[in-house]
Amino acid sequence: MTSHQYAQQAVEVVRKARGLLGLNQKDFAKLLGSTQPLVSKYEAGKVAPPSHLLMHCLHIVEQSSRAAGRREAAHANDAQTTPKQGWTRVSKAITDLVSAIEAVQARD
């Protein structure tokens, strides 16, 4: 990877992290322990962000991706479950819970 490609990827990571959080440059800079003018320069590709700042941004992007994946999986499960199946699952969970409570009470 060339230094230009690295710089472009760094720009995209910083922009994406800020966008995912929905923050303006000033508030994002505070979160990162930086300044708004520096965030502006990072996003414009004029200055390469330090590695610790880039790692923080990558972490934000990764956490957002994981959360989105969990939301998609939950939505897919909800879309495949009919109301009757949902109530059947709830009923079974309650029955299992009652059985577990009764088992604990029987031991005491």
C-alpha cells in the first residue's frame, strides 16, 4: 500500500467514525482529545492522524458494525417469527422459569 492510499484510508476512517457518532468536528475532537482544526485537517487529508487517534476511530467503526450486525440478525429473526411462534416461545420460557424456581424451592 502506498502512503497516498494509507492517507486516503485514514481520512475515510476518521470521517466514518465521526459520521457514525453524528458529531460535528468540534465535539468529535473533544471526544478524541484533539482540536477541531486538526480533525478538519485529518478529514481533508492534509495531516495524517496519529496512530492512537486512528485506532480510536477504527474502534468506533468496529463497534458500530457489530451493533448493526446484531440489529440485522434480531430483525431477521423477528421477521421469520410468527406471532403464534413468539407466544409459544414466551410460554415455554415461563414454564421453564417456573420449573427452575420450583426446583430451587424444593431444595430449600
